[in-house]
Amino acid sequence: MSSASNVAAHLRLAGHQANVLDVSGGVLTASGETEFLEGRILDAPTPEQAADLRKRTDIFALMQSEMIRSAEVIFPLIHGAFGEDGRLPALLDLAGVPYVGSDLVGQALSINKNLAKELFAQAGIPTPAWTQVVKHEPRTVPASYPVVVKPANGGSTIGMSLCRSEDRLEAALEHAFEYDAEAVVEQFIEGRELTVGILDGEALAIGEIRSAAAIFDYQAKYQSSQTEEIFPASLPGPLSEQIRRIAKAVNRVLRLRHYCRIDFVVDQKDRVFVLEANSVPGMTKRSLFPQSAGAAGLRFDDVCNRLCQMACRDWQPL
């Protein structure tokens, strides 16, 4: 909702009419948008309340609503499950409305970390060594530690654990299985956390995330005052070019379109590893993609306007 409110405000600056539509609550009021823009957000719903909202949300009826059908462009900004796993783009394709961002193929390839890493390996894109673990199936114990354990499908590092020894592995897997039946056990690479936005196939400014936490988890991302985000990152020219080149390769391999954000870690020997790609990056005032665009000299209203133009350019009705 914060992302959508920020994008709507900048689309209006670019001369568009824009409404923020909450799929479970209808059109957001102007005061509601302001609350999200200013950070005066109500308490997040409990899991039980979220489940109830889902039951009461008729997404198929929404796709047939006048607001959706009459829109020139939809700018989807639902993060994580449903919004980033290919289901929402598939419904928008069926509804016959142009939309910003990746289609169902790009989202499906990028949301599953095991599948994405398989594609990275095939394309020669460096990524930390990993093992796929499926709930209720035989498990392969990692050869060395520490490892990062996380749900295969998801976002915002929800369900992720840093596991420094084998005796912590089972608990870490059970935590990941609370969110998904498939997990990734990935070699932990200690180094600099970097990120770069992609806009229409071109790499924007590289940023560095410095956190006091051992890993850049949910709390460090959204709740910690000890996380520093630096745009542009201070990097040697050749390393910067290498990261941009790899980011563009990831964008191509995963068949992402319009925009995305690629996350990296660079170890002490300046070896670059791709962690993951985000097909619907955060678009709030403090999110990493807008910072990447701003450090590249782009105004955010121009970025939002260009994304809508790309949606119309690439639209192919079924």
C-alpha cells in the first residue's frame, strides 16, 4: 500500500489520473494514501485477520470490475505470494488490461529461488552453492556451514534463518516450512550486500546495504534504525561494470520485463554472487529501487510514467 500510494502520487505529477485499489478493501481515500506516504500506517493484520481478508476477497469479480476493465494501465504492486508469483499477471492477461511489470513467466521463474538458481548455473551466472529441500522428502545435509535457510517461494526474507552449525539446521528448516513446502539451504557468503535496479533492460545505480544485523532480514529491512543504504555504492570501476553486466544477464535469463531489482553479495576477494531477483521491487519513498533510479539521475515521476508507457508498448491481448 505504501508502494502504491507513492507511485500514484508520482503518476499524478506526470499528468495521469491514478487510483490506489486495495484488492480486499476497495479504493483508498486521499487521507488513506497520505497515511501510507507519511508512514502513519495502521497495525498490520494478524495472520488470522489476513486469512479472513483473503476469504472475503473475490479477486475474479475484481478483475471484471469497471475500474479494472476501464483502466488504461494497471500498475501491480502486491509483493510476495500472488502478486509476485505469476498469478496476478495471468489474471490481468485474462482481464485484457495492459499492466506494468513482468508477465506470469518472468514472475514464476524469479519467485522460486531453486528454479532461478538452476537457471543462473546453466547461464554461468555466479550464485552461492545451494541445496533444495522439500518438506517430507529425504534431506541432504550441507557439506559446510554457515548456511542461510529460507523458503523457496517468498519475499522480504520472511522465514529466513542464518544457521552456523548442523544442530540448528532442523529448526531453521521447520521455520522455513511454516511459509512454504520447499526450502533453499544456501552457502552463506560474508561480504558487502549490494543491489541494483533494472529499468527497461538497463542497469541503474548500484547501492550498498550496511546493516548491524548478521543478515539483512525482515527486521533489518523494515524495523531497524541501524541499517544504512548508500547510493551510489563506492566501488572500483571494473567491479561496478561487472555487477551491472551480471544484473542485465539475470534480467534476461529470468525473462523479466520493464523493471526489477537484483540483489548481490561481494566477498572479501571481490567475487560477485547473485542472491535473487525481485520482479515487484518496493516502490516506497525509502525503497531500494527508487533510490537506485534517483542515484542514476532519474526523477521518480518520469520512471513511473516510462513504466506505464512500456506496459502499453508491450501489451499483446490474448
